[in-house]
Amino acid sequence: MRPRVFGCAMLGVLLLALTTSLGAQSSFPWWKSEQFQKDLGLTPEQSARIETVFQATIAKLRQGKEELDHQEAELSRLIERNVDELQVTHQIDRVEATRASLNKMRTLMLFHMRQVLTSEQNVKFKALHDKWLQDHPRRTGEQRQAPPKQ
């Protein structure tokens, strides 16, 4: 009975981690927003360059998400079959390596987007983005904490 409890607990932890990771992602195309463009002083060329960065990455992110789903399904299958711990550990490593790759790819995409902005635009962007996150809580209903005032 104990391995079954462990398997259920592990599956719950993995689902929670995935939900948290996906919920943290913002799908708001801010570079297309007239208000963001105006408030940032974003030029049409900058907006187009950011869109290019996004388009170059989004297909890879979707493919990676499919791979993550596949690896997680395989982990769930192994846990349900109650295989030995070594097999589960190897599959966890695959799941987490895929998740890390996705997070790295997304972070680099965001980094490249911000490189298109000037220093002044980056300062304005941070304030606008923080405000947008505060005004648009995650789908789980959680309210985001406002960033501390400095």
C-alpha cells in the first residue's frame, strides 16, 4: 500500500509543479497592444522585431510542451504500474530536463524581446508589466502581490 501512496503523492506534486509553471506564463502580446506601444514609445520597427523573436520561439515552445506532456504521461504510466524506483527516477529526470529546456527557451525569448527596448523603455516596461500582472490575476483566482515599493 505504501508505494501506491507514494505514487499518488508524487503525481500530485508533479501536477502542482506543472500548473504553477504554466500559470506563471503570460500569453499577453504586449508589443501589439496600442496602450503599451504608446506608453513605451514603441516604434513599429521595435514591435515587428519583438514579433519576430516571438514567432521564432513559439513553435519550439509548443513542440516542447507536447514533449513535456508525453514525458509526464509516461511518468504517470510508470508510477501506476508500480515499476522500480530507478525507472521512475530516470523518467523524472527526463521530465525535469524537458521542463528546464522549456523554461530556458522561454526566458531567452523574453530576454531577446527586452533587448529590442531601450533602457528607458525597459524601466517603463517593468512598471507597466507589474501593473498588468496586478490587474490580471492568474486563472486560479490567486491575487498577485504588488511588488514592494523602493
